[in-house]
Amino acid sequence: MSFSQGRPYRAIPGPSVVPDSVLRAMHRAAPNIYEGEIVGMTEGITRDLRRIARTDGNVAMYICNGHGAWEAALANLIRAGDQVLVCGVDHFALGWAEVARRLQAEVEFLDFGKQSPVDPNRIEERLRQDHAGQIKAVLVTHVDTATSIRNDVAAVRQAMDRAAHPALLAADCIASLACERMEMDDWGVDVLVAASQKGLMLPPGLGFVFFNDRAAAVRGQISDCDVSAYWDWVPRAKPEKFYEYFGGTAPTHHLFGLRVALDMLHAEGIENVWARHEHLARAIWAACDIWSEGGSVRLNVRDIENRSRAVTALQAGLPNGAGLRQWIEENTEVTLGIGLGMATPDNPLASGYFRIGHMGHVNAHMVLGVLASIQAGLEYLKIPHGAGGLDAAIRIVASRQLAGV
Ligand SMILES: *Cc1c(COP(=O)(O)O)cnc(C)c1O
């Protein structure tokens, strides 16, 4: 018997599902890039992107993935020898720290482990020790996509303010933008990094750096010769000619897709987008909590406040947890994310980690289908799990009680 008919579902934390209307908008002949539709459209896109990030600041767009956006942000802020404080929960903070190091920053990594969010008090304490104000930027990941920890970015800003420290606050919102509440201006974020292939529902290929006037002033203190020509955000944010938006040929088809994706987000309303993610995440956790009663399945993040609404990392232990992902893919056509950065020498069960991506173009039937597929795998592989996980998720969906976000 074959199960291979029907539409496969990649429930991975990026690239996320691309809506058909976005795909259709991209399916067209190459446009005129000298004048006409695309020129006006791109200006509108920058305006609407800023609405999504809740900022009146600037946005620079790049043809790159999230790693490129990391580098784009730092290339505008850092000169060799500058001090940077990276507040880390694992994989993605380590990645951004490495980019800073390669730009010859002096990087200090405050490590908060793989199970809990950054602790603003520790950040405050560290900043208070920096009497000379040497630390130029504090880097924090809003959602760490590997552990599914959500950090309280607003609380990090409050900690910086309590320490009366002048550093910029830069947030990696690649996994969270258009999934989780993010108020760039209200929360005092100076630099916000994002990419196209998660909440924005596009294929990978566009990176975004939002920055406010404080960050622009820091960039302004660096001579142009010390900023890489390609990553320089100045011409991209305030282009005089259309080609300056992208430092060369524009990513034409991504822009057509992005226009439609932004229209979808605005039609739904960003508050509703966040509420939908919240609702679906709660359905997923409800199922996981019941499954956990069997003693084998475990959510990585215990406290609901610290959990991402876009991705959920969990572990299926003995017996057979390591084979769960593969069984689900082969038998239900649902692809789950691999465990990322969880394997340590003292954790032989790390192979049982996997992640559910629930970001972007997702609705209740998609999430329920994923949960049903996971439960089928737990049954088949005889992984001990509490009975009725799927029913618990269904009750959340049926309640339609949207928690405040
Ligand atoms: C996906 C992701 C990245 C990396 O993005 P790429 O497009 O794979 O380079 C960085 N940070 C976070 C939080 C992410 O979720």
C-alpha cells in the first residue's frame, strides 16, 4: 500500500509553506527593472514591512538568507576591536556571535543554556560592570529556532535602561517576525534582523535589516571605507536610484511574492496573525502535554511564557524516539524539523529531538494533521504516551478562545 498520493507537508521551521497566491504572483515574465510597476511597488513594500515590524525607522533589504542579514546588520555597526555582548540561548545566538567574531569584534557570549531564556538581570549586571560603556551592542535572539525558546526582548531593553548603558539593542527576529508579537519601536529595539522564508511566507532569498535613528547614528560614526560596500545599509534604506535598493539587480520575483504576502498579512491584521499563531501553538502544547504523561515525550521549554509561538522543539525518548521523525515522513508525508544543536556527549538521547514548525501560512487543519501524524507514529513505534493528546488539541481548536498575545 502506498501513502504517497496527496500533498506533502513540510512542517519545518523554515522554509515555511508558501501560499499558492504568493507562488502565482511569482509565476510571471521578467519585468522591466528600469521603470514602471516594480519601482513604485518596492517603495510600498518598504512601507508595509515597517508596519509589520512596528517601526517608523528604516529598512534595508538584501538578497540573502538569514545568515546574510546577520552580517548585513553587523557590518554597519562594528569595526575591528569593538565589543559586542551576545546573550545566548544556543544555536542561533552562537551563529550570530561567530559572524561578529569574523568581523573582528571582541565578542562576549553570555550563555543561558538550552532550556531557559536569557535572564535580563544577568545582562543588567554585566552592563553595570562596563563603566566605560565599551560594549557597543547587545545581541539577542527573539526566538531561538533550535530550542524554541522565546526571549523577552522588551525586558532586555529594560535591563539595559536600568544599567543606563548606551549600547544598541539588536534582535534576531528571523523566526518571529509576523508570528510573535514584536513591537520594534515600543520595545526599544534599535536593529531588527529578519528574513523572507519564515513568517513572511516566501522562499528563502530576502533578508531585512530594520534600524532606527540611534543605530543610523552609530553607522554614521564609521567611515564609508570601513563598511563593506555591498552590506552598507545607507543607500539601500534611502535609495536615490532604484538599483540602490538591492545594490544591483532587484530580486524581481521575490518582490512580487512579497507584495502579495504583505497584502495577506495586512488583510488578516497583524494582531490577528499573532493571535492565530498563539491559538495553534496552544493546540500543539495541549497535545504534547498529554503525550508527556507517558514519560517519554518532552517539550524542551517548560514555561509557556518562554515558548515560541512559531516553532516547538520536543524530544521523544526511549524506546524508538530516534526513529519517530523518519517514520512520520515515510508514512504520513509530514516532514518535521530535525533536532538542532541538542546533541551533547552527555545526552545520548539527543537524536530523539525534533521540531514542529508552525509559522506563517498555517491553519488548524494543518496543525491537527501534524499532531495526528505524530500520534500515529507514537502508536506505531510503541513510544509510551498519554492517551488523548490529539483530542486535547481539538478541544483547543474548538474553544477558539484566543489568549491575549
Ligand atoms: C532561520 C534562522 C536563522 C538563519 O536563517 P538562514 O536563512 O537559514 O540563514 C537565523 N536566526 C534564526 C532565529 C532563525 O530562525
